[in-house]
Amino acid sequence: MQAALRRRTMEALAGIAAATIGAGSGELLAALFAPSASPFAVVGGALIDVAPAWAKDTAIAWFGTADKVALLVGIAIVLLALAAGAGMAEARWARSGVIALIVVGVAVGIVALTRADAGLLAWIPSMLAGAVAATALRMLVSSAPFDDATLDRATRDGATLGGATHDVPVESTASGAPTGPTRRRFLAWAGGTALVGVAMAVAGALTKAGSAAVSSVRDAIRLPRPVAPAPAVPAGATLDVPGLSPLITPNRDFYRIDTALIVPTVDPGEWRLRIHGMVADEVTLTWDELLALPLTERAVTLSCVSNPVGGDLVGNAVWLGYPIRELLARAVPDVDADMVLSTSADGFTAGTPLEALTDDRDALLAIGMNGEPLPLAHGFPVRMVVPGLYGYVSATKWVTDLEVTRFDRARAYWTDRGWSERGPIKLQSRIDVPRAGRTIEAGESVIAGVAWQPGTGVSAVEVQIDDGPWERAEMASALSADTWVQWRLPWRAEPGDHRIRCRAIAADSTVQTDAIAPPAPDGASGWHTITATVS
Ligand SMILES: Nc1nc2c(c(=O)[nH]1)N[C@H]1C(S)=C(S)[C@@H](COP(=O)(O)O)O[C@H]1N2
Ligand SMILES: [Mo]
């Protein structure tokens, strides 16, 4: 009798441990990639939506502002009860509990897709939770002799051992409850499984809590007005061509490249920048001190060295910040220093030529992007933006440290991995319209795109259709030498397939090279070439 109860308890524990590790993995995955797809948040949100008004009122009356916590605790209790049942079922009918857990995961995954804020992949955390729980349950149940065959054998062979003490070295008692070492091993596995699940859930909660807290700090920030604002965008700087990249890339469309699996959450109140190394005077700067400085606004096109010809790892934004030149002037670099090694809160490093930070190009210690505080993923609260250099050697996000040093003394994250020490952005042009591979209608049409070489500027773009002559495109007026420029060329499209390619001419008259180079080690080159199908 007692043994039967013990057996039931162990089966239930297997189910509970399995559900815990499943739920923990789902929560962690969601916290990392899609907080709104958290299985608990999905179920809770759906329940809140379908609950009748009286239920909501009662919940608030009973639990007050803790109503959401109460709801989540309620969901957890129901889940664990279901899981205990799944454990007992699995011990009797192999796969039944496993299937039940998978069904729960699939069901929550489907609900996840119906939520208002759901992304296309919102089902993944719940499905993962179900799959992990099912796997864990199968493993736990088979680690202990719950199955009927063992039970029968135990009943036959060990009838006299019923209710035996813990150290009896047999696998099962008369009623099928594992005892002795088997039982202890099972309990250790189940306990460990549950603990891992709890740890993952806690890690997920901490990640989410961190970014939620910093997000709300960010939302409350009012950026100071620049002392030197970027000039207003003149009408002639934008061409009206559907499908052409906008002159200023909206923050939500701005490409994101970094090594951070979890977006670092840096509280501005705790942020410090330290400038040290080969300097006469160390400088430290706080967030409040930075905000009090006379800020500059600059439109600058940023590109990733990994951007292939024709690729979209490039964007143009209006950055608000303080010239790094002024801060370095306070620190007074040694005459033989030639590099600044910047380090981010998450340990990324970039090595920037000292000259690029001290000449008149207005390399910025930026706090604003297109009129907003930097988005968390783009370096909140403070990053570097250096016109003319690829991001990997200059655009350190979440920056906290500048060490003045020398190229022959220090190496940075990507230069350590085979990329070039110096990373000036190469002259490039891209065809946005027509979209590569898309069929267009014959007749009056347009070819359009953008061209850039921040720091130098672009003066012209030429387009070649099939084997025709290179034709000069119409250029929008450039915002500055640091931003990309839109261009377009009217085109009478004749039916058939056409090869279209473009090349830029820089303000210093350099013509964009046709020499094809891959992104590694210092940036791609070649002419962007597309095939347009005209019907
Ligand atoms: N902390 C940190 N900063 C970083 C990186 C990184 O991995 N970590 N990547 C750099 C690279 S390679 C590029 S191209 C730019 C991209 O900036 P964005 O994500 O704001 O577009 O950030 C740079 N700054
Ligand atoms: Mo990059």
C-alpha cells in the first residue's frame, strides 16, 4: 500500500520535473528572442482576454495588483497537476504522457500565434517546451522500473520484499515502487531536471527584467537639443521612387550586427566612460556629464564590413552625440599613440585610428539615433559613430572604455579573427529598383538606388543596361559627404531579360572598382549587377 503510494509519487514527480525543465527552456528561449512569446505570458494573456468580466473583477478584488502574479501561479499549479497526471499515465501506458506533453506544447504554440504581438516564430518557445518536457519525461520514466513488465517480474520474484527498507538491493518491490539505489538515482535525476528548469526560468526572468527596466529608463529620457543640429533635409535630397531606400533609415529598419546573444542592458545612471592608456590625463565621463555637453548632430551612413555588394548591411541615420575629438583633447594622447581601443559593456573591442577620432570628421560619442535615444540593440545608452569607417573598427555599441594605444600593441575583436586592422568604407553603389529577380512591365520605368562613401562623398553614379553605354544617373543632392545619396535613371524597358549594373564616382573622382572582392578581410568590392525580367 505504502509502496504503491510511493510509486505514484515518483511517477508524478517525473511528470513535474519534466514539465519544469520544459517550461524553463521555453521561458528562457522566449526571454532571449521574443519576450512576448513566453509560454506563460501566452497562456496568461489568452486567459485574460477570454475571461469574463466578473472573473477579472474577482481576481482584482482578491489579489489586487498581484492579479497577474496570481494568474501565473494558477497556471503553474494547473500545469504541474497536468504534468503529474502525465507522469502517472506514462508509467502505465508508454508514450501516453509524452504525447500529452507534446499536445500541450503544440496547443500553447498555436495560441501563441493568435496573440496580437505574435511574430511568425512565436510558436517556437512553446513547442520547444513541449518537446523538452516530453523527452525529459520519457528519460525519467525509463530510468526507473515503472513499466508493467518490470512490475510483473517484481511481483513474481520479490513478493516477500514488499515495503522493504531503502538498502534492499533489488530494483522493485511487490507493488512496483523502485527502491534503494534505483530510487535514489531516480530522485536525483528528477530533482536535477527540475532544478535545471527552475534555473532556466530564473535566467529568463532576469534577462527580461533587466531589459524591461532599462527600456523604461530609456523611454523616460528627453534628449537635449543639439548645439550644432544637422541641417534640415532639403527637398532635393530625396527622390520619389517607390522601393528606393529612404534617405534616412528608420531605426526599426536599421541593420543590426553584433556579437551579443543577449542585448546588453546598461543603465545610464551607472554608465561611465573611461579614457586612459597613452594619455597625459585620464578622463572619466558620466551620463549626466555627457548630456550637459554641447552636442552635435550628424547624418552618417554606417556600413558593416560583411555587407556584400548589393547587400543591406548599411544604413543612414542622424546621430546625436559629442565629438570624441574633444574628449581626447582633454586626455591629451601621447604623440606616439596611433589607435584607440574601444571596449563595450559586453567585452567587444574595436581598434580605431587615433587620427579618425581627432580630425575634423566629427567622430561621435553618440546617444541619439534619428531623434530618439539609441535603441537598446543599437548601443543604448552610448556608442561610437565614426564617419568613413566600417562598424567593426569604429562603431562600438554600449561603449564604456577608450584606451589610447598603438596598432602594434593592441588587437581588437575582429582583427584578432583575421579581418583587416584598418577598415575604411569602400566606395559602393546599389540598385534598389527594380528589385533583383522581380518581373516588371515593359514601358516607361526607372532604375534607382543609393551610393555611398562616407567621409569622401559621391558625385555621380553611372548605369549600364546590357551592353549599352554607361549612362549618368540623376543624383539627389547629398546631405553631406558622410551620407549615401539617392540616384535614378529613367528607363524604357523592353521585354526580355536585362543585365543592369551601376558604379559610383566619388567626390575625389575615383571610379568604383569592378574588381570583385569578398567581404573578408576588408570589405566587398565590385559592381552591383542585377537581372531584370521585363514582360
Ligand atoms: N558592442 C558591440 N559593438 C559593435 C559590434 C559588436 O559586436 N558589439 N559590432 C560592430 C559592427 S561589426 C557593426 S557593422 C556595427 C553595427 O551597428 P548597428 O547594429 O547599430 O547597425 O556595430 C559595431 N559595434
Ligand atoms: Mo560589421
